[in-house]
Amino acid sequence: MKELDMNNQVIMVSGISGQLGQTISNAIINNGGKVLGMDVSSAEMKKTAKSYGWNKDQILLQEVDIRDKSAIEKAFGNGLEYFGKITSQINNAGVSVFAPWTERSEKDFDWVTDVNLKGTFFCMKTFMQYCIDSGNEGAIVNVSSHYGLISPDPRIYTDCARRNSEVYGATKAGVIQMTKYFSVNAIADGAKIRVNAVAPGGIKNPWNPQGEDFQKLYSERCPMGRLAELEEMVGPVLFLLSQDASYINGHTLVVDGGMTAW
């Protein structure tokens, strides 16, 4: 990733313990920024922070279930008190279910919808209201998925139980639509803010590797012939937060090796 000057930046990152959340947060910190990190498990966040060597001057960890609006607001307030400002937001937290749609329970459907859509909205609302009240400029990057644009190809999931679901794709499409909506309406309502999204394609998982057949078949399906490396998602996210993207608003940057271009 090209070095970006993130000095004086304090960025809220949800889902910080996940593979993408921690990789992005580490890049922010390595480039001089500070992070207000949120996730559902304090223990996992502390484990992550220790593994990277983050210190208390660089990051504030807050245990938050983003389905709880009041918990987000409290954590955000703690971040403001701790750092004095919040300049940007990365809405990365997301969940999925992997059972066949014929076995989908209402409970599982609601869980994915509540985290991926309602939780993302609550996070955005909190930050956008802060920008309106404070008059500060800001930027939001929402993490969607290429499966918000296309459907998973069932033929490539021969040895991989993590077949993405209908509700996951629907919520990630919803994230793209909310990105468009607030890129227009947040400004109209007085927020000096840009709202964009990234839509990653399949990412190689070093901690829980996908099946060998899946990796082979996915790679054959992708024009670039491989899954993404985790670090290849960092630059697009940080670019959209940066001043280099100062006139980019309402855009979804698809980072999928051309998968959606077929």
C-alpha cells in the first residue's frame, strides 16, 4: 500500500477484530492515525491489539454490539472524550450465515439484517449527526461486497461450507444503496461529509483457509485468476478516506479482480 499521511486523523472502525478490520486499523496506525475500535468481544479486541503492539495513545477499544444504538452513541462519546475528535468512519462490521436457504430460520435472517443494515445505519447516523452538530468535515467508507452486486456461483462451493447466503447479499446490496442515499442526503441535511463504499471480492483467508477446490474454481472464475490478498483491500479503503478522494462521493469501489465485469 502506498504511504498515506494520516496524522491528525481519528477513525472509527467497527468490526476491528475481523481480518479486514484489524488489517485496516493497523495500516491507519502505521501511517500516523488513531483508531476508535469497536467490536462485540473485549477479549478478542485486546488479543488483537496485543498481537500488533498497539498502545493506548494509538487506539481506544470499545465493546459494542452495533445493533444497540445507545451502545454506539456511548462508545462514540467515549472516543470524542479520549481523542478530542473523530474525523472519519469505516463501517466494517458484518456477519453472514451459511446454511442452505431452505433451512433459513427467522432468527438467523434477523441477525444478519440487524447487524449488516441496522447496525451500519446506527453507526452512520451517530457520526453524521456529530458532523452536523460540530460543523466538522468527515468521510465514511462502508464495507459492502461484490455479492451485493452479483449472486454467488454455487458451482464453485464444492468443498467450502461458507456459501454466502441470500440475506448476506441482500444486506450488502442495501449497504450500497444506503451509501448512495446518504452521499446525497447527509450533505443536504448539513453534514460536510463524503460517503463511499468498497465492495471486496473473495479474499484469501490465512486464518481459516477456504477449501482447495473452492480456491481453484473461484480463481478460474475471476479474470485475474486468483483470490485477493487481504492487504489489497487496505489501499482502496484508505484512499476513499483521504484528500486524494476529495471529490468522490456516493461511489462504490469494486475491488474484485474483475469478477463482476463478466
